[in-house]
Amino acid sequence: MRRFVIALLLASAGLASCTTPQSSAIKIDDRTYKIEGPGIPGGAEAPNRRMASRICPGGYRVLESTNFKREVVEGTVTNWVIRCL
């Protein structure tokens, strides 16, 4: 029984570390995308930068950036509109 509890705790800790915040992208135009970031305390832009680098490997320019809070617990959501170079 004790081994089962230990294995269950280790598995839950491992699964919790795999759930990093992810951004999602919507194509607006030929080279223009809207990236919707997750709610992160402090409004970090790292998930948006990672998504933009995947979409535009040759580089990108941020045309518009908006920050807002949906809920206090969720954190600041950062949305970008980017254009690939």
C-alpha cells in the first residue's frame, strides 16, 4: 500500500510539471497572426515569444500587444498580433 501511495505522488508531480502554459495562434492574413497567450502571474510574454518563433522562423514584428486580466486568480493575459518578416 505504501509503495502505491509513493508511486501515485510521484506520478502526479510528474504530470503537473508537464502542464506549462501554452499560447494559441490564429491566422489573420498571409503573414499576419494573432497569438493569444495564457494567463500568467506578472504577464510574462515567454509563451508568446515561443509561439511566434515557431510560426515565423525567419523573424517577426509585433504589430499590436494587449494585456488584461480575466480573473484575479488567473493572471495577466497577453495577446499579440504579429507579422512574419
